[in-house]
Amino acid sequence: MKSLYNNWRIIILACLTLGMAPFFPEPHLWGKLKWVAGGASGMAPKDWFDIVLHGLPFVLLIRIASIKICLLYTSPSPRDRQK
């Protein structure tokens, strides 16, 4: 059985739900990132935890994509295995 951290479908679903919720008027993570880019004045520890909570699915998505790309470029081609 695949680990949840290595399952593309689960990670993309988490990005679309937990990562982007609530959707209106703007995604919650986007609002927090704009707040941090604006200097993060007045941010409490719960706001930082909120960024981590909503950002974790995207970190996992970047992680699994980079692992797949690295494996694609480092794995030997079928011609190399025959030698």
C-alpha cells in the first residue's frame, strides 16, 4: 500500500481542499501569504500555525514532484541496463 505522503491523488485533493479553503473571497493561504509579504505585523502564533496547516499540502506536492523528476533524470535508461 502506498504511503499517504507519496500518493499523488491524496496530495492533490489536499491541495484543493485544505490548502485552498475557504475559497471566497480569496483562498485563505493566499491571504496569509500576502499578510506575511506585507510585513506580518500583528500576526499571532495561531496565524503562523494556520500558514503551516494550509501550506503543508503544497509542500508535499513540491516534494513528490521533485522526487519524481530526480528519479526520471537519475534512473538508467533501458539501453544502459543491457550493457
